[in-house]
Amino acid sequence: MISVVVADADELARAGICSILRASGTVDVVADTESGRRAVELARRYRPDVLITDMPTTEWDGIETTRRLNRELPTTKVVILTSVATEDDIYRSFDSGASGFLKKEFSSRKLIDAVSAVASGSAFLSPAITRCVIDSFLRVDRGRTRAAREQIDRLTAREREVLAHLVHGLGNAEIARLLFVSEGAVKGHVSHILTKLGCANRVQAAIIAHDSAAFPAPVARDVLVPVRMPVAS
């Protein structure tokens, strides 16, 4: 079972989210709250696999909650929910350490898919905002590209190969099958990639990969490491 804490200032929305997750049979909602600050306190107590937080919560917003949680409990992955998604919201969400970003018109299946994806170490963007992300973050910044390429040059050939698959949103097991190596070996490579690139998670590594212009852009899909936006192995 995937353990989850839910934070949403809207009581009815929070109840609905909890109901959907509990009905899945694969998710255990260990606590819920309206407060971002309280969500972090609950995460410290229960050590959940995933925290789901609305963008606007009381005391701290979703981004501040994510930033603080990522600093204290980096193994707890965060999915941020929002009614309206701006480019800045998306960027700041992943820069703060979020692993997923979902607009609130999601279906029950999409919510469960998002929780499952981030709990397994992947990143998740709903199709409703994937196009916006790709269009926005494929804009070329030469200085950023040059800096990203210098970072990519620190990687071994095998690490660049793993990163290329990571950019397309593949999990460790999928990458292992494609490269004919063990899942443990892939996990080790991912860890080295994050360390060498100075990244806290896979999304941040994917941003650097895209900024370098050395990797093809991913095709829009439900489970996706998004394009040029600031999760661990």
C-alpha cells in the first residue's frame, strides 16, 4: 500500500480526494489537513510515501510546503494540485522539489496514476498541462544551454544513456530492461547522475538534460518527466 497525506484547504475537495484514494485499494490515506504547516508535521509523524497538496492551503501554500518537506523528508514525494496552472506555478512547483503536478479536473484514475507514478520514482504531469510545459520550456536560452552542457559533460557515457531514458519518464525497471542491466545498476547510475548534476530529484536532472539540447524532447504522455523545469532514485 502507498501511504499518503492529503492537504487541501477546501474541505469538500479534500474529502473527495481521500475517498478516491481509499477506494483504489492501493492507497492508504494516513492523514489529511487544510494546512500546509500541519501537512509537514503529519509527514514527520507518518513518513508517507506521497504528500498531495493543493496549491492554496492555509498557512503555507503548496510550493512552500513542498520546499520544506523536500528539505526535511526527501523520500516523501509530492504531488501538487491546482485549479489554474500558470507556467510560473509549474516551474516553481518542480523547482521546490515536487514530483507531480495535476490540474483539479483530473479523473479518479489520473489521481491514482499520479500517486503510483511518483511513489515509484517517476514524475507526473497531467496531459492538460503537458503541452503548455513543452511549448514554454523548449525556448532556447544559449547561456543556459552552455551551462547545462558543461554539467552533462561530467557524466560517463552510460550515465548519459540512463539520463536519456530518464528524460522520457521511464522508471528504473524500464531503463534496466532497455539497457540489459539490473535495476540496482540503474538505481546506482541515477544516484550518480543526481550527485554530479547537483540535483535533488529526477525532474531537475531532466531540466538540465533538456537545457543542454543534447537529448530529444519527450512525446506528451501521462507519466512524464517534464521539459525544462526545475525525484530521487
